[in-house]
Amino acid sequence: MPPITTTLRGALAALAAVVLLPAAAHAGSIHDFVIYGVDSVIIGHSTQILSGDVGGETKVNFASGVKVNGDVHSGGSVLTRKNEITGSIFAAGDVKVGNVTLHGDIHSGGDVTTIAHGATVMGTITQNPGSDFHFGSTSSHGGHSFGSPTAPMLPGLPGASVFSSGGAGVVTGSSTTTNLSTGSHGAVELGVGNTLVLTAGTYFLDSFHMKSGGEIVYDVTDGEIKVYVTGDWKVGSGLDVQVIGGLANQIFTEVHGDFREAGGASVVGGVFAPFGLIKLGSGGSKFDVDGFLWGREVRLEHNGALVHNPVPEPSAIALFSVGLVALGLGARRRLTDNA
């Protein structure tokens, strides 16, 4: 059978047009989170989180127009504005409520305060005794009590993989195609309008930098692709991504520096930055994610669309990769940017 070809942004746009469904019960595993940050999670306006939960161990902030089809968990505070959240909010600290439509409950270990008119909480609000409750007269909720709020479920990040990189670097000019071999490399520096082709196997890079207008082709026909980067991952605007011969959840990238992609970019598979920042988008340019984002800090700019697509836990992937390397072994859905 020939490879299936689909458009990622088109599929995400179709999902975005569908009325959001009620979220499932709150998360108990890191694999339930499409976004998870240790320090902070900041989501720019008009971003749509179409599936998966959002977690931040310090704080979670939403700009206006954000939609979340899941629960929100914070070890500190939660700030909402003009948002729609189909699940519940679980916060160890304060919850500031904008003119949000919240289909679930609020569980807060701190104060609950409205900061705009017209908030709607369809469920109940439970907070610790001794905390403050200030809910504006133009806002509504399904009930309030001082009692024992349910604590946020914050499983923590998986352990970082232990790996090393090095060897000859790769530097290209503009408008070339690079078929990168599996194994260990130095810094990979790709010019404007380049195409990078990755096939099944494991890659170890010192760093990765691709300038604007590039394309990454992930050929998973023969198995998973795993990319481990010692330093930073940096991609310019307008990245196009293709996945050939399989699914996005066969792709995993672990970066021990920062992971940054500018506006118009597409991210497929799991991205894990245990020590650094994950930052997507720039200005008003759209970006999309088919996978998950777990990092020390997560910052998303405007107009994003995210679909949760979990892959095996990084530590398990790393062990499998080590086994492949030890054995000396060295993976078409088309995802295009029609924006």
C-alpha cells in the first residue's frame, strides 16, 4: 500500500473547528501531559491545545484566546484570561480567574480571585481554609467551599538520558539536501532552504541549527527515529516536516540545551529538554505540534495548535537505543505547511 499523505495543519484546523469535548479524569502520569514544565509554562494567545493535559511545577499562565481540551495542574499559581478549558484546574497556589469558561472544577491551595468580568465555572470551587475568595458579581460558579482541595498531579520529568556526541560536523550552504547517517556527529549547521533526511535509527549531535525555510523528512519506514542533542536545537522560521512510512509517535528528540523553533514551524514526536527551555513560535506566525513538549521551561508564542501524541518514556527509549548501538545496528505520511 502506498504511504498515506496528510496535511498536519489542515488536520489540526479541522479538529479546532470541532466543539471541545469534556476532558477525562485528571492526570496521573507524565504521559498524560502534552505540555509539562518544571519552572514555568506560558502559553501565548489563540493557541489551541486540542488534547492532553497541561502541567507546570511552578506556574501556568494562559494568554487570551487559549483553548485547552484537558486538565491544568500547577505546583504554584494558575492565571487564566479569556480562555476555554474543558477540564479542571488543580493548583497548589493561587488561581486568578479571567473571563474564562471552565467546564470543570477549581481546586486551589491558595486564593481564588476573579480579575475580569464574566467568568463561568460550571463546576465547583474548593480551596483551603484561611485562603481568600473574591468572585465578582458578574461571574458565576457551581458552588464554593473551604475544605480539602484535590492536589495537582505533578509526576515530574523522567530522568535525562546519558549519552555522548562528537565527531565530524556537518555544515551546508543554501538549498541543499543532507542525508544524515545514524551515529555520532559534531555540530550540524544547515543553511537557508535546506532539506534534512533522517531514517530509522539513533543520532547523537553536539548541536543542531537549521536556518529558515528548511524541511526535515523523517522516514520511519524501518523503525523509530531518536535524536539526542548535547547542546541546543535551533530552527528558523517556516520549517516544513514530513513523516514517511509511519506515525509521529515513532519520533523522539532529547535536547540537553534549549529547543527553539521560530514561527511557522512544525514539531512532530516527543520533545524532551530536561535542562533547558522549549520555545516555539515568533510574532503572529502559526506553529503546530503533533506529540508532546516536556522541559525545564515551556514558552509558546501565539496561534499554535497542539495534539497530544505520546511515545514511550525517554529512559526506556534510551535503553533501547543503547542496545541498538551495542549491536552495531544503524525510522508516508506527508505533513506540509499550508499556512
